[in-house]
Amino acid sequence: MYRGYSVSVLCIPVFNALYLPFYEHIKTEFRTEGDKTGFLGLSWKEGDPKLYAISAGVAGAICNVITNPLWVVRTRM
């Protein structure tokens, strides 16, 4: 039952260590500031729920792709 636990102890911190910096960087890139337009010319200001939702989704997708081999190992164990 606990055979994949050791890999989980490695996977989760790696995912979180990657997720938070990616999230902040993507949120900064998508945000509208002064003369800078947001992603695809959309106007997303700080506090807009769409900005947070899109940033979280993109960061999560990137981190899942990067850490997928670790999750495969965990599942196979």
C-alpha cells in the first residue's frame, strides 16, 4: 500500500517548488500595467478572477508536464 510513498515525498515538493514561481511569472506576464497590455491584448488587472484562474491553470499544466515522469514512477510502484 505504501510502496509509492517515497516517490510521493519527492514529487509533491518538486511540483510545488516549480508551481509557485511559474504562477507568479505567468501572472506578471498576463497582467495589464500602465501602457503594457495583457496577454493577447486583453485587459486583466490585479484582482480580476480571470487573471488568477488563467495563471493557475497554465502554471499547473506546465508543472504537470515537467513532473509527469515522477508521477508515472509513483503509479508504477
